[in-house]
Amino acid sequence: MSVNSKIKHAGKWQSFSVLSQSVLQLLYFSIMTRLLFKEDYGLMAIVNGIIGIGNIFILGGMGAALIQRKEINNKHINGALQTSILIGVLLYAGFYFTSPFIASAYNDPRLVDLVKVSSLNFLLLALSNISVNLLVKHYYFKNVALVYISSNIIGYGTGVYLALNDHGVWSLVIATLLSSFLSAIALFYLAPIKISLRIHYKEARELFGFGSGMMLLTFSNFLCNRGLNLVFGKIFVQDVLGIYERASRIKEIPSQFLARIINKVMFPVMSEIQDEKERSIKIYQFGLGLSNSIMIPTTVLLVFFSAEIVQILMGANWTEAVAPLQIMFLILTFSNSGKMTDAVIRAQGLIYKNVTRKYIFTVIIIVLSGTLGYLYGIKGAAVGIVISHFINYFMMIVLVKNVFEGSIGEYFYKPFKEGLRLGLYIGILILAYKYIFNLWGKTDVTMFIVFVVGLLAVSAGLLKVKPSVFGRYLELAILNVLKKE
């Protein structure tokens, strides 16, 4: 199968997986936000922040190293699995015994049991991580999609049932553990590993060079996202922390939706052609242009209709989330471009070139958002996050320019220009719509839905009559998807 065919086939199943899981997550998000209290999400924000540190060492290293390495054998697979399990056991023991100190640091004894039980996820992820990356390496995206969709349906359903029966924050914990347990079993079955009882130290060490770099990079990504919950947990009361956590999760949804499709497919493909620099550059440029063509107009839409989105997903009791959400939506395009660049750099095996940039960004976002959050509350924290992402975007431009030895205009201006044009079109339509129907300063969910449905209908019509209006990146992507194998 050619590289283009692999991208197309993998992209279809990854798109289906991401779309299905996004719909499930939105439903789950909307239901649970109405059933639980802001304080529950404040507690879970701290737990996720703490547990997320451990997840880095399991998810960020050995599995990704198996994809990046061109030739692997069963010894490499067993070496990766043994390392992953060892890390999982050590992490579980470490968090289990330090949970009282964590609870003391945040002055909340409920965190003791929450951290102990949530840490079981380390063991489940240790088992599933190698299997899922083997499936991705060989482009079995269909199997991965069906596993995650099925396990999430069962896990989310259980979480809703527990929330309805007043189990509070524990409904979130059990839902996550059940979903991880089911996916671990299914993935291990679909990507069976010929278990060896020998210790494959040599092969594990070969993988660890890339894997350790991935851990450093993933740790930085964590600190810049959910790791901020640990900072804000010391600044905000739990109700306010819960508002920030929910707003932050909504902000991540559109970016993750596209990033999971493009980046998940790009990494194995670009790892395969890592020695063909010209082809790598072209695929990266197209991916960046496609991302900008989608994310810039999406950002404009979400900023104008943040109040309606909060009303739909969270209900009438979460209006405090609107302003910080509007602010944080501004980073979507720049955040997604950064994720795509990470995928390209690690596919080239240049993982450590990216680590320095990421840690500079990490320091900037922690200091800026923490300081502004302390001084001006949740809105100040949101402003700090946006400024930090703008700075990171410019550092990313310099990195890619140095790696691929091209011009700034070639890699960024051209892909950005078409997205900006589409964003302008959407902005004009929204302004006209709000003016005609006198919607300024009003939150009208019905009119928002009418606008979105109308926009989709017009877009569908233009696809048939004049697809070029969407720019060459979207036009080529759509034509490629519709084209027969």
C-alpha cells in the first residue's frame, strides 16, 4: 500500500474514531456537568493533575519509540512491555504511599482515597500502551477505533449511573477505570504479544533513547495543560478550580478533535518516510494548511458563541465559565500547529531539539498564568495562557525553519493565509446574523443552532458548486476523501 493510500485509509478510521468519541465525550460531559457539583470537578482536577504526571512515563515513551523505530522484533516489543509494566508498578506504589502527603498539601483528606484508587489506572495503561502503538504502527486504526468507542460507551454509561445515584466524584473515577480495563483487555487480544520470560535489557535500552526524550516532551505538554490544575489548585478555591477545569476541557475539544486525526496519522507515516526530507516537508505543509483552514474559522465561531456553548454543554449554573472560555478559545489555531510540529519533529527522530523549546514555554505559561491568576482570578489565568501560546508559536516557527531550512513564508504564511480568509468570511456572517436578528448581548441557543445548521447547509452546497472557495488545502482534502480507492 502506498503512503497516500495509508494516509487515506488510516485517516478515515481515525476520523471516525475521533468523531464518535468526541460525540460520546460531549454527551458525557453535558450530562455529568449537570449531575455533579463544581467542587467535584475541582477535586478531580487535582487528581487528574497528579495522576497525569505518572501517565506521562507510561504513555509518552516506549510505545511511541516502537512506532518511530523502522525495524523492530519480538525482543524490542517485550523490552518495551517489560519497561512499561515496571514503570506502572513503581508509579502505583509511589502514588499509593504518598497519597496522604498529597492530601495534606491541598488540605483535603478526600484526596487520599481518590489518589490511591485512581492510581490503578497506571497498571491498566501499562498493559494497553504497547498493544495500541503496535496496532497504530501497522495502520490498524479500525481495531483501535472500535475498542475505544466500545469501552467508552460502557465506561461513560457506568459513570452516569453512579452519578444519578449520588456517588459524586467517585462516578468519574470508576468510569475512567472501567473504560481503561476494558480497552486494555481488548487491545491485548487484538495485538497479541509473544511473551518472553527473559529480560530484554538491550532492546529496551535501544528504545529508551527516543522514549526518554518523548517522556520529557510529554511531561512538558502535561505541565502546560492539566498540570496547571496543580498550580491553580493552590490559588483558587475548589469551586473556581472546577469552573476553570470545565472551561479548559471545552477549549481542548475542537483542537484535540483535529489533532487526533491529523497528528495520529502523520506520526507513523512521517516516521516511515523520515529519510525522505522533501516528502516530509510537503506532507507537513499540507497538514498545517489543512489544520489552519479548519481551526481559524472554528475559533471565530466559538468565540462569538461561547455563551451558547456553555449553556448547551454545562447548563445555566456555569455562566462564570463564559469569559475565560472566550479568552482561551483564541489559542486553538496556535495550539494545534504546535501539536502538529511536535509530531513532525519526533518523527524525524529530533526529539531533543524540541525539548528545549517546550520547557521554555512551560516556564512561561506556569509563571504568566499563575501570576495573572493570583492577581486577577480565573480571567487573568486565561489571559496568561493565551499570551504564553502566542510566544510558543513564534518559537515553533524558528525551530521548524532551522530543521527544514525553509522560509517563514513557505511554512507558515501560506498555510495561515487561507485559514485567515475563511475566518474572515465566518466573522462577517456572524456579525450580519447578530445584527439582523438583534442578538447582541443575548444568549439564544435556538438561534445558535439555526445559524450552525444554516452554515453547514451553505457549506455543503458550496462543496458541490464551488469547492475552491474553501481554499486549496480543504479542497484537496475533501476531493481525496471522496475519491475512490
